[in-house]
Amino acid sequence: MHFGLTEEQDLLQNTVRDFAASEVPAARLREIFEEGSGYDDSIWRAASEIGVTGLFVPERYGGVDLSLLDLALVFECLGEYAVPGPFLGHSLATLALVTGGSDAQRERWLPGLASGEIIGSFAIAEGDAIWDPEDWALRIEGGVASGAKDFVEHATGAKLFVVGASDGQLALVEADADGVSVTATEGLDRTRSLGRVSFDGAAADVLPGGPAAADAVADAGRILLAADAFGGAWKLIRATVEYTLTRVQYGTPVAQFQGVKHQLANLAAEAEPMRGLIWYAAHAFDHIEKERAHSAAVAKSHITDGAVDIARACVELHGGIGFTWECDVQFWLKRALFDRTWLGSPAWHRRRIANLGGL
């Protein structure tokens, strides 16, 4: 059995890394971060041109028809460069249509989503920490939605919302429909904008996939968040190694100090095993349905928690400058904190793992 990536997957990651290095240099990333919008139209268009927005979409709708593992590999690269934009919400909205939409819904929406012309978003959180489909309170009756969703990615710029409703249903709501109002929310991670979306009798088109589709898309989101966090963790480790090789104390690069060397080695040893968790969780999503929920919860809880620990250690290894606004490590620390929280905390997922195991 081959436990590595194929040549095509290596090429995919190299293509995305080349795109990110070209479109999101450090200076541009800082500009977007300080601006606070979490979006740049030229970056989004460039990502669409190389197919990032339609990776999971079948070819008949203009996509590339790849697997969730391929999408996770892309998210690893997006996390590595802290690429700003609505990639997470858009990908999950697209996944919802692919896995749970009707033929008519797919015909109408997937071509635009695949090309990036239409930006989708996934609106499921309610209150501070309600992510589970079983707990959604927003109601859809008579074809209209009533309720509100929090922490919706790129809420102010999305054209289509995939909304979680009571009984674990998913529904499509157009952003410009009557009864939809959006309020921007200040978030810690400025590479992703957030908002609260209220639905007051807004027309809603329910996806026929039902709760099974909602569960699948949520699990996919957990895997993608884990991949993003993993990419960011390795970026920080490499950046910290480079910094410690150039920072001199007592006439010696601090990288030569035994305590620093041991810390960096421990961070690398903590990060590398995460790769297998992501690959297996994505593989299970694509091929082993009975293990999908468990492996997604394990990847989300362990990797996003570990990525935050790595990010905090890297901030400390940068010394006093690591705690300043001028130091770039904050981009990845704050992104790791988003990855850790969105779609449920590690503690919540560990309880979920226990429940899935019958404990």
C-alpha cells in the first residue's frame, strides 16, 4: 500500500503554493490583515483561475471532480500562506450542494460556484457554541426561513448561503432575498471576515440530502480546518527556525542554544504526525463512511489544539518582538485560534469521540 501522495497531488500542492507565493506576499498579507476585510478580489479571481473554487465539483458543472483529500491538501497550502478569503465557507457550501442537493439545485448553482463567480457561505452556528445539526433552532416553514446564524464567513460578500435548520436540514437562501440582513462581526483572524445573518421570512430552498448531508459537510469542514491549521503550524516552525538563525545574543545565533534547539525539535516532532491524521480522515470521508465522523473529530480536536500550542511557542521563541503587531507570527496564531474554535472546540469534539465510541 502506498502511503504518500501521487504525482498529481504533489503537482496540485505546488500549483497552489506558487499561486499563494505570487498573490499573497508578506507585504500584501499585512495590508489585508490591517484593513480587516479578509478579502481581496484579485486573490479570489486568481484562485478561481487555477480551479481552487471548483475542486470538489463534478466536471459536468465546470469543476475538477477531485476528492476531499485533494481539497484538504489545498487547504494545507492555504493555511501555510494564511491566504485571506472565503475559501472555507465557499467550499462547504459547494460540498453541501454536491452531496445533498437536487439535480435542479446543482444545475442552477454549481457552475457559478465552481468558477468563483458566485461566492457561497456555510451558515450553521447559533449563539456562542451551537454547531451540531441536532441543536439548530432556525426554522423553515412554508418555504421561508426564520432565525439567525452567527460566525458566518464572508457574510457581507456571499451571494448564496447554505443554512442549517432544525431537524438537521440544510437549505439555500440567496443573500439578496427579502428578509435577509447581514451584520459584520469583529473577529480575531483578519484573514477571514465574519458576520451575523438574520432571516426574517426569507425564501429558502431545502436540500433533499437531509441530516445525512449536514453531518457529512460538517465533518468535511472539520477536516479542512485541521488541514489549514497543520499548514500554518509548519509555516510557523520554519519561520521560527529562520528567525533564530538570524537573531544574535552574546555573539551567537540563538538557534545554537540548546534550549532553543530542543524546543524547535519538539515542535517539529509534534507537528509531523498530524499529517497522517488529516490524510486518513480525508480518505475515510471519501471511502470509509462508517469511520468518517470519528476520524474527522480526532483530526479536528488534536490538530487544531496542537497548532495553537505550536503557534504560541513560536511567538515566545521570537522573543519580545513576537508579541508585537509588527511581527507577522500573529497572522498564523490568530488563524490557528479560528481553526480551533470554528465548528466546535477540541473539548467538544473529544466528548463527541467518546459518544461515537459508546462511552
